[in-house]
Amino acid sequence: MRARAFGIMALLFALIGPAAGVHADDGKHDQDAVRQAVERGEIKALADIINAIRGTLPGEIVGVEIERKRGRWFYEFRVAGSKGRLFEVYVDAQSGTVERIKEK
């Protein structure tokens, strides 16, 4: 369990850095917009989303991006499932609701 917690922490630190996947409607990266949206309470922080959806994912998180599409924020999780299957899991960043799971 400690290794899993370390992996999640490493993922969180990676997302804070400049390589984090943040996309706005215009395709530009804007980490400040995400940070401000969390501070205003418009969206939930990544750690809160991960805690909320942990049991619903079809595997282990291997990547995360946040995107703003049509005025809504979505966390896009890349999840490695059993037998090498890869999934994209789209989560509404405001409600924490899993919107869609798509196998790649």
C-alpha cells in the first residue's frame, strides 16, 4: 500500500510541474487557470477526484490531463488495466462523476 501511495504522490508532483497536461478550449496550456478554478471552488482538486473514483477505475492510473471543453473542465485519466489494456477515463472536474470510459 505504501508503494501505491508513493506512486500517487509522484503523479501529483509530476502534474504540478511544467509537463502537466492542461489544455484549454484554444489548445493552449494554462496551469494558472486550473489553479484558479480549484481555488474558486469551480472544480475539485486532483487528489479529491482520485480519492472519489479510485474504486471505479479499471486499473492503475498511468497518466492524467485536465482539459476544458465547451466551458467544462474534465480530468482525463489514462489507466492501465489487466492484460495490457489501456483506458481513457473522463471525469467531470466539478462533480467528480465518471462521464465516460473508453478503451484505447
